[in-house]
Amino acid sequence: MKKPRVLAGTALALLLLSACGTGTGGGPGAGAGSPDLPVAGTSWTIAAATADGVRSVAPSGAAVAFDANGRARGNSGCNHFGASVTVHGDTLTVRQEEVTEMGCDADRLRFETALLKAFSGELRGRQSGTSLVLASADGRRAVELTAEADAPLVGTAWTVDGLLDGGAEGTATSLPAGSEGRARLTFGKDGRLSGSLGCNRVTAPARISGRTITLGAIATTRMICTVPQMDLETALYERLDGPLTYRLDHRTLTVTDADGQGFTAKAAG
């Protein structure tokens, strides 16, 4: 897995820009009494992106979340991205962006390309109810967002979509080709983890305290599956050992052990 590539000046960050809003109405270009677009601390599903006047509907899993510290994180439906952004009134300006390089199918990569192209330079935000549109002045580039409630850890069906290899940067890698969508996990209200690691069914006691998950003895079935599915299962089994730390970002779950090894997953539906 390559290190995340820095795409200086690309638009995706714009999306993120909103996350950067640090106050209300104080930035250059904001009119007197005109508050910054209230996006800090919010999470959105990406509904569509328009590049060069062509609108593309987003694939499942495309989302972005804006924190209160000038950062935004998201997923194009293929790769994870992040940026440092600023907000002045209703205008969003990109500062910096990075995106991972995981392999995805052609349709998701095409949308990602459109999304990266759609967000560049300055974008103006227009919010209406649960919808937010960020668009260039000529309207030929835009991203359409829809607010959606965060997925809770317990009771949500999580589909594993990436592995984390640890280290200082928590390097992300793609799942073995042919195993995508096979690993699904649910932390039940009965205090148990259940689901599939890619091939076999799995169950284990799961105690959740704060941001820590402690699993008891893991029981699995003993089916034999394809090599990619078994490779994924082995990788996940190793990553479910010992106390685990989890983080929720809208509809994305990140689980890591003390060495930084773990996995990412998307809420189903």
C-alpha cells in the first residue's frame, strides 16, 4: 500500500472546507452579520458530484464529516480523504487534501475522479433543510450533500472495507481481491459480536467501555472458502486479538489494536 498521496489544490478538500469553520461571521469576505456556514461538527452523505457540467450520482459509502478543528475526513465511495479547510461566510476555500490509493472497481474510480475535479478553488454553500450544495460560481462544478444521523456502534451491521497495518501513519490497505463485501460484523445489544470474517461465521462476547472493545473467546465455524476470503479471515482474526480501540466517523467505524493494526468498516444500508 502506498502512502496517502497529497493532492495539493484539488477540490475534494472543499467539501471538507466546511469543517474548518472556526467561528461565525468573522472571516474576510463575510458580510457584516453574515455567519459562517454551520457545518463544523456535522456529517453528510455525498449524494452526487458535478464536474464540467456532468452530474454523477455517488456510490454507496460516499460521505464526509467535518470536525470543529479545521479538519474534514471522508470517503469517496472508494478511497478515504482528508483536508484542512477554511470557511468565510458561505464561501469555502481548500487548504490541503490527501487521499489514499486503494484499488476499487471502475465505476467507483470514475466517480472519485469526478469528485476530485468537482472540488477546486472557491465554492459557495447553499443549505436547505437536510441538504447542502457546494458549487462553483459558474455552476459547472458542485457537490450535493445530505445530512444523515451517525450510525451507532451497537446494533449496526458493519461491512469491512479496509485493513490497517499499523505504524505511525496507520497505513490503509485494500482487502484481498475477491473478498470485498464478505466480512460483516455486528455488535449486538446482547453483548456479543457476531457476523462473518470473510468466510466463516464468528461469535464472541464483546464488552464495550468508553472507546474500548474487549472481546472474549472467539468461536467460528470451520468452512473452507476461496483463497481471498480465507486470507481476509486470517487477517481479521489476527486483528481481533486483545483490547481494541474504536472510532466512529459518521457511518465509518475504525477499530485498532495497541500496535495500530485493525480495520475500517462502513455501516450497511
